[in-house]
Amino acid sequence: MTETTNQAPTEDIREALKDVIDPELGVNVVDLGLLYGLHYADDGALLVDMTLT
């Protein structure tokens, strides 16, 4: 799906998720490799594919 003007670019969201720090390891969830993908559903909802620690 093509992003519309009211949807943040997935690169910006990925960058923002670098502020989410694993409290035990002190490393962000992106650098830990916990984030597998980001994409928008047909209804405009952001879908985040990731695993938990």
C-alpha cells in the first residue's frame, strides 16, 4: 500500500522506535533486532511485526 499524506513514513517510525530501550539490556529494540517490519494495513492502521524479550 502506498503511504498517504496522513501516514508517517515507516523510516521515521523505525527511527522513533530507537527510543524504546530494553530495560534489562539497555539497548533499543531496533538495534536488538526485535523489529521485523512496519507496514500500513488497507484501513490505514500501522502494523508492527516484532518479537518481545
